[in-house]
Amino acid sequence: MKLVAKAETLDLIAHDGDIERAAFALKAMSHPLRLKILCAVGEQELAVQEIVECVGTTQSNVSQHLAKLKDKDILTSRRDTNKIYYRVNDERTLRLIEMMRDVFCSDQ
């Protein structure tokens, strides 16, 4: 009961649409490889092969996860001749990743 009252006073997320959007984004990022891809891309734009090299798995595996992130509007892409470049679609995603880094990553 105390937690409910506390949440109401903090007004964490007030609207159902906001909760749905937050849950959707968190679900899209919840796979370790997808989160690693997002951390690799960060504020830059990377080609698929660059992402593969950063995360250390196969291109096929990375491509499957890139497709999911793009389908959920977390990433956007552009084609330049025979390369596809990806970048984070929304500044809020970058802020969320930074907060997760601050909370969960050790300083080493």
C-alpha cells in the first residue's frame, strides 16, 4: 500500500500510452545482444559489418537483431551503395542506455 501511495505522489508515468511506449522500448532492448548493438551504435551511425565487429558474433545473427530493432522503431537505417548504415532513431533511447550504463556498469 505504501508503494502505491509513493508512486502516485511521484507521478512516475502518468498515462497508459506512456507506459505502453516504455514497455515496448524496454522489451525491444531486453535481449543482451540487442542491448550490446545499441551500446555499440550509440550516437554514431555504423555499417552492419562495423556492428558485427563491435559485438563479436555472426553477420546473420546481428542482421536478425537489427531487423527487430528497426521493426520496433528503435533503429533507423539508410543504404549507401552496397552498405546499410544504422543509427538510433530516438534521442530518448540514448538517454535510457546512458542511465542503464550509470546504474549497472562498473567503472573499470
